[in-house]
Amino acid sequence: MTVDVRPASFFEDVRTLLGPKSPTANVCWCLSHRLPSQVDNELRGPARGAFVEALCRTGPPPGVLAYDGDQPVGWAAVAPRADTSYARSRTIPHVDDLPVWSLWCVRVRPGHRGRGISHALIAGAVGFARSRGAPAVEAYPLDNGGARVDPTMAYAGIRSIFERAGFVHAADTTSVLAGHPRVLMRLDLR
């Protein structure tokens, strides 16, 4: 399988990866870290999809998508940290004042996992951030120590995947997800 990673500018493909089965369902749409909590809490049901559709239409794209042929099979959310809730996080520290980008969600469709798509998504997200002038990319994966992680809670990624992509441990955090501590991993692009 050849995986092609592109900016997420086509809303229908983003909907395939992030949208609910029922249009009125209140799902994340990968907005919970993109928006201030008050705005995130106010957006309900179809309004969440409409917000993402506007992001895709007006740019910059809200992340990257992985394709197997014409079929979208993976998603990664990446944006300037200053434009995310990580800019104000009390549990994820700031390493320095560089205008880094955050990579906070990596998702692969069931039936396509275990084929290297996560690796392609991370590389594609890094390339996307680099093309927009990012000096570094940060991620906040689980440090699971090899323990099994439920796939629905592994959206933040696993430390070892980011290490294989060249990211290095930059700081510990006080954030915990799915019972595992999260670490701040960083890839310098300068």
C-alpha cells in the first residue's frame, strides 16, 4: 500500500475520518484542543462539523489526511501551538518561547491500522508545519511503557512512535490520558 499525505482541505474527507454517523451527534471533530473551552462547549451537534468545514474552506487546513488511493484512511491535527488550548495548558509545560506547532491527534481508520499510516501521518504533519515556517513541532503522546492502550484513547499517539519519527523527550507533563502519563516530545526543524 502506498500512502499519500496531503493537507486536509477537502471537508468530505475530513468528515469521513472525524464526523459522526448521526449528523446530530456531538463528537469531538478534533476541536477540543483547537478552541477555547467555552467555545468548544458551546458548539454542539452539526455546528461542530460546520466549524470544521469553514476551517477547510478558508484555510489554513486544520491538519493532514492520509490516503490509500482516493480513500481517506488517516488524520493528524497540527497547528501553531499559540492557536490551541496547549498555549494555555496547566498540565503541558512550555519548553521555551519558540512559536512551535502542536501535533495532538493521530487517527487511523479501523481496518487500516498496523500498516504504517501513523508514521506517514506524523511525517506529513511535520512537513506541513515545516512548509508553513514552524521552527519545531511538539507532540504530547502517552508514555505507555509498552502497555496496551485502547485505540480510541491512543489519539495522542504513543511515545515510541514519535521517537521513531525523530522526536525527542523535551519535558515531562502532569497530564494523564487513559491511565498513562503524557510526555512532551519535540522535533527541531531549524
